[in-house]
Amino acid sequence: MTERKKRIADKEKDKLYPYFGATGQVGFIDDYLFDGKYILLGEDAAPFSDKTAQKAYIVSGKIWVNNHAHILESLILSEYLLHSLNSVDYLNYVYGTTRLKLTQENMNKILLPIPPIKEQIKLCQVILNANSFIKSIEASLN
């Protein structure tokens, strides 16, 4: 049995905290390391070669993050940073043959445009509207 499974055995669900990895929540654990709003960006095991796949996601609250994700506190609008990180072509920043890895050193080399806050808000709204429109079209096709 893994260490995490031992830690949560026989514990009530409301006493557990979300446990996150490179691509999202992977379970629960009996303690937390962070309490706040963060952006998690895959370090390894993220789909870096798939340009349409999500590599970063927002989490909030009391959480535990494993060593497969970078933990970022945003100094700009979190949603804007999220969309920006998910639009990066990571192939120039990752290395490896069987599992691509984004080191902290290479992550820090990524340059992102940072417009004024009002533009960040507008851009996020445009993306939100576009995603809603796409989902409605997909739903009508099913």
C-alpha cells in the first residue's frame, strides 16, 4: 500500500484535502501544504507535445501538491496567466524522450505578454465567451 493510501485509510472524507499532480487532482490526503489560490503547471507527465491540451490549471483552498507540478502564485490576473500558460509551445522548453520535463530553470525562461489589467480582463472574457460558444456547438452536435 502506498504511503498516501495508508495516510487516508479509515479517515472521513471531510477530513481529507485535495492532492494534485501534473494534470489535475489525483486523489486526497490527510494534510495540506498550501492554502490559497495557485496556478499549477505540469513539471513532468503533462501533455507538453499536445498544443491543445491543458498544461496549467487553477486550484484554491487547502491543498497538497506533489512533485510533478510547479506551484505559481500569480502577480497578475490568475485567469489571464492560466490562459497564457496554456497557449505556450512548450517544445522549446522541455526535454526527455519518454516523459517530457519542464524544469524550473526552463519555466523561468518563458516570456509572456502582460498587458494592463483591463486588457487582461477583456481577453479572459473573450476566451470565456469563445469556450462557451464552442461548448454549445458541441452540445448541439451530440
